[in-house]
Amino acid sequence: MIRDQKILVGEADMTVRDATQRMAAAHVGAIMIGRDGRLVGIFTERDALVRVLAAGLDPDTTRLHQVMTDHPLAVTPDTLLGHALHLMHDGGFRHVPVVEDGQPVGMVSARDALGIEMVAFEDELHRRDIITQVL
């Protein structure tokens, strides 16, 4: 799932504006926060909305360490996608960092599951078309 994935890692003292601009440029919904090569937090688009904008904070002066999730739940590269999705569902979040020896190496998002679901949906449509043609 994370093979050939470009990871997005920022620093805890980045402003929310800087982080969200990097997220937008990379077309991702979350940025991992690292310190000395280790994962220390995560900041998501939902955090930007709820913890910053809705709270009336200024994204130009608010630092990620003020609004990020500290020490988030993470998985390893050998974790099955289904297990990662189960953890996200149980935890009520949409992104889970992938770490190896504490170092960020990737990110699994709920959107990743959509790829699998879309393939299944397309297969189902194809089977339906075949059945319809036979009848």
C-alpha cells in the first residue's frame, strides 16, 4: 500500500498555514510531524477545520504543536490494510501513519480503501452487465 509513496513530514513548529499549503500541494489530507527522524504527531484536514478555523485560531501564527495529535497510533509496513482500516474505524480517524523503527515511512488513509471498493464495484457492474445480456 505504501510502496513508492512520497511521504509528507513537517516539523512541530511549522505554522498551520505552511502545513496546509504543503498538504494541498501534495494532494493529501494529513501531514506527519517528525522530530529527529521520529514520528511525534499528525495534523489532518479535520484538525485544520475543527481545532484551528472553528476555534478561531489564526493559521498564520498557530504552530502545529499547538493543534496536532501527539504520538498518534501508527502501524508498521507489514500491517494488513484491513487491520489498519479497522484501527481507523475504531479510533474514529481517517489517517494512520506507517512507521518503521519509529521513523515515518508512509500513510494509510481511509481513501486508500476506496481503491479496493471501486475495483469490487466495477467487477459487480461488469457481472451485472453480463447477466443482463444473457437475459
